[in-house]
Amino acid sequence: MTRLGLAVSVTTLAFVIGTPALAFDGWRLQHATTIDGKGSGYDYVSVDSTTHHVFLGHRKEGLQVFDPTAGKVIKVIDKTATDSSDGAVLIPEFDLGVSNNEDGTITPFKLSTLEAQAPIKVGEDLDTSHYDPVSKRLVLNMGSGDDGTELIMLDVPSLKEVRRLKVPSKKVEGADSDGESGFFLAAQDLDKVYKIDTTAGKIVATYDTAPACGHPTAVTVNAADERVYVSCRGHDAIKPSLLVLDGVSGKIVYSAEIGGGTDSIIYDAALKRIFTANGVSANLNVFQVDGPDSYKPLETLGTRAGVRTMAMDRQTKTIYAITAEGSADASKKILTAVSPFYANTFYPNTFTVLTYGKP
């Protein structure tokens, strides 16, 4: 080989080594927008794909409405800061949003105008709520007691209580409807998923998730394939995982390892993709759906510590997530079930909205 040829080869090799390889599916961080404010905790995210508004459950800062085009918060839903919003459920068919507040109230508001109504007291300890479009009912996850957790069901749009259901789990988490007859709710502490008839207000089936899935947390449904997707935090010898259940029989048809500290899952039917957000491992798993019983891991995108909840704009196929710079203060209670070093204190002016998409 000539000196010139050797030089070219060395240069080419250096270029190849120094150039980062593109991920298989190509998801990337597009924007990171920091929002000034107190060092407040945070939880759920939701997106109105019509207005493209992103609703951020920023607890003591309230339910903040983020405009991605303007790159800033344009509104805080009235009274949700004093009531400490955990996030919102959006029901576009009734032009309705509902803030789930830590003080046991819900705050209804119009999606079109962001105008809030008076808060409604529903109990003493509210975590989140889920909408079932079949029964037109809002299902509220209340605080647990010695004998399980009470689910309060409200009629939509009146938001009048129509039924209560006590389930054995003391740690109910994510839920989703198949749009027909099934409403699926994760029982994190029992390693089970309940199938609920929200019209009758009763459990119609109970599906075991172990040993493939420990601590089932987030749920989304692929109605066309009759499959229930569950992201699981894991425990003991069971690793964090994605679990796929047959929504009719409860049979486990697929499982695969994911990152630690998951609290959110997305399925997009147009993209044929499943996403899990994992706050402890600071990553985002992406799976391809090839059929009811055929799945393939595509990539795992590095995110930031604390990115555990997210939502997708179904029109733009953009994913929004939130986090803040935090620390595990040993003098305060730490959620060791998630991680021995799970952050319980957050610093002012570090709350950040992260935007993920494909080029």
C-alpha cells in the first residue's frame, strides 16, 4: 500500500470510529426547556393533540399548560397550585380536562379555553384518574386502606358519582380501556392486572403477571390486537420488564427486559411502536410491534434521571417528558421500593420539559 493509500485508510478509519452510529429507529432529544419555579415534585404528563398543549403535573406549581411552539408555560389552571396537581386526564369528546389534585379534589376545565370550574372534593388521598370511553366514566384511584383500594367512578361529563368499587390491591397504578368491554388496571403490590366492567362496577377477570413481570405499573391497550401492554418495575429476582397479555384470556404472550423505575408506557398504532419511560435507569425503551404475538426491541435511548412519565402528541408523533434536578435527602422518607436513592427533594428552577422525536 502506498503512503497516500495508507493515509486515506487511516483517515477513513478515524472518521468511522469518531462518528456516532445512528440508532435503529432514530429517536432523539429535540428540545429541553427549563421552567422557572420552586423545587416542587412532579408526576403525570398529558397532551391535547388538537391544540398541541402539554399539561404538566407540577404539584405545588400547579397544572401547567406548556405551549411547545412558544416554548413556555402559557397558563396554570386555576387553584391547582394550592391543591397540588398530580397531572390531568383529557377527554376531548366533551371539551373536558380534569386535574387530579393531591388534596383529594379534582378540578374540571375546558380544553378549548383552559377555563377552570370550582374544585370538587372526592376523598382524602387522590393519586390519578383514568377515562373509560365505553361507559363514559372517570375512574379515580384513591388512597388505600387496610382492605384494599376504593375506586370512585364518576359520570362524564356531569362528574357526579355513580359507583364505587373496592379492589384488594393497596397499590393500584396505571389503567387503560380497550374501547369495548374491558378496563385494565394494574395492581402493583399483588403482581396482577384487573379487568373491570366499569358499567357494572365489578372485576370480571384477574390476570397474574408473575413470574415475567413484578410490580406492574403502567398500562396501555392495543385494542385491534386485543393485547394489553404493561411496564413493570420488577422486584426481588424479577427484572424490570415489558409484558404483553392477551386481553381476553390473560395469557402472557411476550416479555422483555426494560430500564428501572418505569412509570409510563405508550403504544402508537400508526407507528407500531411501544415506548417505556424508566426514571431510575434514565432511558426510554422502544419496541416494534409486528403482530399480536410478535415484538422486537429496537433501541434504548438515554434520557435523564427522573424521566419516568411521558405522553405523545398523536398528530406530530412527538413525545413529551418531564424531570428536575433532584437529590435523595436521607433525613426524609425515600421511596426505597423504587430505588434506595430515589430523589425526594428538587431544586428550584430546574424543572425541565424534554421533547423527543425523529429527524
